[in-house]
Amino acid sequence: MSTPSRRDILVSAAFATALGLDRTLAIVQPAAAQTAAAPSPTFHRYKVGDIEVTALYDGIWRKPHDPAFIKNASVDETKEALAKANLPNEFVPIPLTVIVLKIAGKLVMVDAGSGVGQWQPTATSLPASMQAAGIDPKGIKTILLSHFHPDHIFGLMEKGTNAPIYPDAEIIVNAAEYQWWTEEGRVEKLPEARKGLGQRIQAVFPKWKNFKLVQPGTEVVAGVRMVNAPGHTPGHAAYLAGSGNQQLMISNDVAYVPALLAPHPEWQGAYDQDGPTAVATRRALLDQVIADQTMLCGAHFPFPGTGRIAKDGNAYTFTPVTI
Ligand SMILES: [Zn+2]
């Protein structure tokens, strides 16, 4: 395990000052955070103005290398990018973190995690992390969804029965995302690997009465705005949470695994349904975060999911930091 260099700490302190924070940010130890099944502790709290953010660790997908993973990069280039980020590269480490915002006493969860036993056997920690953080799932009254991929929505449904886990919560989603997945004839048009997902969405979501479809730009809860971020899926959304002079861009899957996509924002992965649109969205959102000096988090960033992004020529550098 390495320790942050003095330069890292100074850079980090300057970044904290730029964000209006009064304390030093700690550099995350990425290798340690991504090889273990779950880092300890499994939750982390920080503040964005008056908003309390709790990052909850769900787990990690140690994805085997596959030449089809990134259309315009080889497995060797992928391994090289991971190594440069000081990450293990015998697999692609895809950790998963869910955040819960506490705004004026109300709990707002962003995405619902992968559902125990429904995605990867190494990503089952969300309920335990929630309990460790003292969050009662029944107390979550609003869920903001980024998109309808399994690692973000299977946590809404019980395994086997598809019974809703949050029947009393209002579930807010970009109307474009909901309509695309539930459109008549959609399942037949999906690639083979996505047909099961499409069938499950179409069998379950239209029966639920607690979905609220909104347009990007809408203030979905006080201080939180939906940001249009298409490409990863047709209606993928980010969320910008603001309080006082501080803002947090909840980027979800826009930068996916930033060890790969910060230095190579042009890489088009199998995970992006529309590669060129995803690349354009990624550049626009990261440029906005840099220009506005916004804090940044992402679902697949190293736990606790927060990081610092900076421009590096035509690409970016990403440093995982704990706020
Ligand atoms: Zn994801």
C-alpha cells in the first residue's frame, strides 16, 4: 500500500480550498479499495453544503478482459491504463457505490444498486452497508434513477418475485429512459445479451404506480437537478446537487471507470449503447465540472466514489479522493 505523496496532499488541499471546503481531502488508495471484496468501512459520509451524502459500497465486478469490451482499444491498452492508475489489471475492476442524500431531513437515494444475488456474486454489500450507516430502507422516500442497467435498478426488485423493495418511495427517472425501455417491440430490437433485462423491465415497471417521469433540467428534489447525459443509455441522467456555494455532480456512468475513460475519453465501450453520443456527453459533463469547480462522484469510481478531474491536453486526469 502506498501513502499519498506530499505533493498529492498539497494538490488535494488546494482543490479542497477551490471547492470551499475547509479540510484536506485524502487520496484514496485505489489498489487496496478495489481488490478486497469490500473495503472497511462500507460507508462514508461527507457534506455538500447542508446536504449530507452517504456513500454505500455495494461491491465489485472483477470483469474478465474481453477484446470486445472497448471498441477502439485493445486489451493491452486497457491493462496499461489500469496499471497507470495504480490499479490491478489482471481483470477490469468495476466497483459499485450507491449514494444516499439527506436533504432537509429527507432521504433521497440515487440508483438502487445491483440487488443481492442478481448481478455479480461479489456485489452484495448494499444492504449491509446501509445498515452499517444507520439508514433504514423504509425511510427512503425518493429514488433518483440514472438509467436502467442491472447494476442500477435490480436493487429495486426482489430476486425471483420482482416484488418492489421500496413500494412507498417515489421513483424518479428521465422520461426518455423509461419510454425507450418500455416501448412496444423494444425487446425484439435489443441485442441478445440485453433481451433478459428488457423483458424484466417490461414485465415489472409498467405495473408499478410509483414512477415519476420527468424531463432533464427539472429540479427533482430541493437543490437537485436532473442533467441530460445520454449515450451510455438513451435516457441516461446525471444529477447536480447544490447547497450554498457547493455543488456535487453525481455523474453515475458518464465516466464509467475513470482510470480508463479520463485519459481516453474517446474510448467507446460495450457498456455505452451509443458510443459517439457517450463520448460527447462525457467531454461536456467533465468540462462543466472543471469549469464550475464542482465536486464529482460516479457509481463506478473507486470507493467512496468521489474524485477530482482535471484537463490534460485533449483528455483528463482523474484522482480518487475522499471528501
Ligand atoms: Zn453501471
